[in-house]
Amino acid sequence: MPGNPPLLITENEAAALENVLRFPLADALFGRRSRRFFRGASIPDGALQYESKHEPLPLSELERLLVLVAMGGVTGWSNLVTRHDRYAPHLSNYSGSASGRTLASAAGFQTSEIFFTDDSGTYIFATRDFPPPVARDAEGQTGLKDLLEAHEGRIRKISEDRIYLPRREPYMEGHNTWVANAPGSLLAFPVGDLAQHTLLNLAFYVQNGFCIYDDINHRQIPGMEKFGDLVDLKNPYPLSFLDQYSLAELSAELAISSFNGQLMLQALGLGGWSFDGIDRLTILGASGDPAVPGLGFRVDTDSRWALPNPTGLEGVFTAYTPPHYADMYAATDALIERKFGPGGPFHPDTPGPWNDSPRVRSSAQVHDAQFRECVAVQAQYMYETFGKFPATIPSVYILMYLQAHHLDLDFYDAKFAPGAYLQTHREHLARWHEVEK
């Protein structure tokens, strides 16, 4: 992060950036397609058989950075959730981050980070708690060059190598073996802390007077009887509903990030597509094959689980669950610190978008000792009973991948009717690389 050289933009790239800013959103939406055939690709047989005559061309640093910022860049302060009758006039206190990113996140939980791999190595692009680096002007605009330069420092290399994925099942789906994670490509994917997301939802439940029961083992959670003044003990939600709801919410966050990146590909004139056909356990480090280490996350197994459970990589990205915390009480404390501590969305000294940000932020109801215990009792029960947290879903989750690469337009000219790509694709090499196709 610190120590990165300043972002160097050539005169040609500066002109290309201006074209990105002028590219119509409607063209990105209506012109979006999965364009998989890259420079250097080969389809060995079938009706679309074709051999590229070009060498793979990696993305430039600026192209890569534009895609990453589209997927998870910080673009200002979150406006937060505003009001609820139950605890008015207090501000709603759900959010996990004070920052607003390009991707939407349920209640502003913001539990994902972007990882990516290319020919130069493997990296994390950490932005979920990154304070807005560039102020918006009176028209609500931010300078793109300044935004890009500030985000370049959020890239941290974690390996010198591209993630190794054998080109066969079960590591990736069979229809992706010819194209996914190919030389010259950028493979970027948000990784979600599903443990933290579920813990945030438990806090959301308690704030709104809800609690859970163990519908799998058909019993109430011991110790909850003392929280009758906080939550409705007679009408608890099923534990499995909490897990599934959290999984669905986080899935939306991850999918939006990938889709945002694909919209940026249209503006840049890059090929690629958004997909889910790479085995997430392989990527995280749970392939079971030492020769395929993925990201190298810690992985645990248990006879109670159908699948291994990755939980994180120390010093890089760790889920809010043991073994990275002593227990779920400690994880709950860390969650409360993220929300209410310095830099958090409900700390009075954190800047914000309002005329009187200290007053707005400090109006949120603080999670007191009783609240903390109510959340932690339920979370700890889940961990002790099922051996992990969350109980029935992964602690860390991947859903969608975005691949970006340079298109071989000769293939599309040979195999498709006119209109298979946009003007930005037609002009990309000349505009961004000063070369002919």
C-alpha cells in the first residue's frame, strides 16, 4: 500500500480516460455481452473452431485499476440507513462501514474485499474500510484521475504468481477450461466475510427486537430467557433462515461488484465476462491438492460438515469467527469496534456527508453490554453446536468472478455477424496502446 509509485498516465491514456467518462451508461447496459475470445485463444473444434494469430496482451496498470475501482472503489461517504419507528429518534445503527463503494451492500454491511490475479502475481484490493480519498464537488462529482491515484495504494501483492488452476474439472467447469484465468487475462473476484455478515444480521435482528432458535435441532437457544426485554422470545426466527438470508444478501453484494466490472469493460473496450464457473474452494485453498494452493486460506474440516470451511489468511483477510478470534464474544466485540470505534460509521469524529456529521453519527444507539451479550450468546451457540460460524453456510464465500482480457476481433469478424462488439472494442488497441489490431 504505502510506497507505491505515483500513477503515471500517458498523454494517450489521458485522452482514453476522457472517452471512458463520456461513455453512455445505456451503451454499457445494452451493449454488454460475454465476449470470451481473447488474443492468443484457441477453439480446437466445432462450428466456432478458430486459432488466434496474436500473442496474449495483458491489461495495462491503468486498465486494471479502472476495472478494480469499478468493482469496489470508494466514491464517498455512505448515507447510512436513516430511521426506524422502533428506536426513533436514534439513527439506524446497522452499517459496518462509513464508506460508500461502487457496489451496493445490504444495510451498508460491506464485508467483502476484491482479490485478483494476473500474469504479474496475486493481490488484494482492500477498500471496505478505506475512508473516501477524494471529496465530491458541489455537483457530486469526483476527479477520476485523483480517485484512481488514491486507490492504487490499496493494491497489495500477496503472491508473485498467478493463481494456479488446472484446466479441468472439478477445478473449473468444463466449458471454461479453454478460457478462464488465461495468460494475459485479469481474473478479479470479491471475497465475502460471510461470518461477519451473519453476525451483523444478528445485531440487526436484536436492534429490531428479533432473535433466533435452532430449527435444525428443534430447540431454543439456552440463556436467551434473560433478554426478554430486548427481543421477542415467543416468535423467534429459524437459525437456518438467518444463515440463508445472510448468504443471499452477500451473494447480491458479490454479484453487483462483478457486474459493475463488466460494465466498465464495455466503456474500456475490453473483452471478458462475469461468471461463477470456478470452484470457490479451489480458489480459497481447499482443493485438497498441495499443488493447487489457491489463496492459501486456513481450512478446517469436521465430520459434521459436508465441505471444508476456509476462514481466512492471517494478515490479509480473516472472517469474524474462531480460530481468528478466541470465541464469538471476541468476534462480537471486534464487530462493535468496527461500527462504533474510530473511523467507524457511528463514531462522532468520522467525517461524513451531512452538514453536522458528528451530531448525525453520534445519534445512533450504541450497542451496550446487554445488547452485546444477546448477540454473542446466539453466535456462540451456533459455533459450539455446529463447529463453525455461521452454522450451515461457509464462513468465507466466493460467488462471482470477472475476467477481463483483450479481444481478438479477427475471431468476431470471422465468426459473427456485424455488431458483435462495440466501437470501444474496435478502437481499443489504437486508443489505449497506440497499435493497430
